[in-house]
Amino acid sequence: MLTRQAMGWNRRKRDNLHQVLAHRCFKITERAKLEAASLSKIKKEHNLDQETQQWVCDVRQWAVTERVYTPGCTEELRADIENITVTLLRKKKDLYRRHDSNQARQRKKKKMTELKKKLREKVLQYNTVVEGDPIDEELACSLTEGYILPWERHKDGNTFRLKRSIFDQVMLLKRLEEEQSILVKEMSQHIKYLLKQVQEVESLRGQTLERSFSDLTEDATHGLNSVLSRRGHSPRSQHQQAVKAYSSIATMECDFLSIQEDIEEWDDNGFTSPESEEEDT
């Protein structure tokens, strides 16, 4: 029973693969457009142009730089406060975007509450140790937009938090582009695989019909031809559906040239339906 269920699941997965790939590519492309617009908005708000690439390098250098802190020193507290704040901001941004179920959101909210409690403890500890220019506890712990930590205030007005925000956005776009490229390759391979299946069935049918069946009646020969035609109907139908699905998203702003070539190859081969083939015989 389990074997039959597994076979049925694999068959449904194979038959719906073109829909899954097309849907994923559509979602990734739309998400990439949204995040690119968000990055452009941030750059416009802060009048950034050439600084973006340098900021990405700065954050990377900061991430690989080894730091040795004395227990309880202000530098360690600053690093902890920065990390917790950035983590909370990221989780807050992705709370409703990545989790559709209430149960998943509740788990994330619980973790965020724990992080906020930890952040408040670090802020209180920092204000106790530091002399002058303390952190505004309420503004910092409520993640008030635009609030800048005391040590983040620079003459140029650009904070490390802003640099890290730009870095996260750039890395997100790169990941989306990579996933988009992988999906394009998967769709191209799927088209080629289905086309190969169709060609193999056509070749087998041609070889079978070329043989001599002198002991078969005319009706039997016609029946054999019908069986072979219908045997090739499934891969041919799957290929046509895949071509239609991938053609519908080929106009989107991503590299679908390889898929278009496979689609054109399919059209050039001029495969016909099994019904029309039976009429010809």
C-alpha cells in the first residue's frame, strides 16, 4: 500500500513539476523586483550612489575582524546591543513576509520578546557603566525608526546600522538572483528532458512500424499503431504543458534565452497529436 502511495506521489510530482518551477520563478522574480525597489528607495533617501559597494566591503571586513573584549567592557556591550538590535529589526521586517501561519508568527513573536528583554538588560547595564551620553532605553528597546545609538553618531550622518542594512539588502538581492538563475537552469533541463522522451518514443514507434507484420490483419496493424501513438501521448502532453507554462513567464525580466531556444526547438520539430497521427494512418 505504501509503495502504491509513493508511486502515486512521484507521478503527481512529475506531472506538476512545470507548474511548480514556473510558480517559484514568478515569485522569486517579483520578490527581486520588490527588494531592488526597496534598495533604490534607501539609497535615494540617504543620497547614496558610489558608497554602496564600499559599505558592503566595510561590513564584510567588520564581520571577519577578530575582536577580543575585556569582560564587562563597554565595547563588548556595544557589540551585543548592535547585534541584538539588527537581529530584531530583521525579524520584525520578515515576520509577516516569510510566515503565513499564525502558529509560526507566534513562535517568532515569542523569540522577539525574549530578545527585547535581553536588549533592555544590556542597555541598562551599558547606562550603568558608561559616564555621560546614555542610551535612551525606551527608544532603543522599542526599535524606534531613526533612533541612533550614541556611538553610531558620525559627522557624515551615516551609521554602521545603515551600512549593515544596505549590506543585508545587497546580499538578499544576490541570493535572489542566484536562485533565479538556478530555476532557469532547472526549467531548461526539464524542457530538454521531456523533449528527449518524446523523441525516444517517436523513434521507437518509427522502428516498430518499419518491421514486417505479415501475420497481422489490417485492423491489428492499425490497432498496434494506435497503441504506440497513445503511448507517446503522455510525454508529448507533458512537454506541451511545460512549454506553455514556461512561455507564460518568459517575458519577465530575467534570462530565459535558454528556455526560449528549447521552446523554439519544440516548435521546429512539429510534433503532432496522437489523434492526428491515427487519422494519417
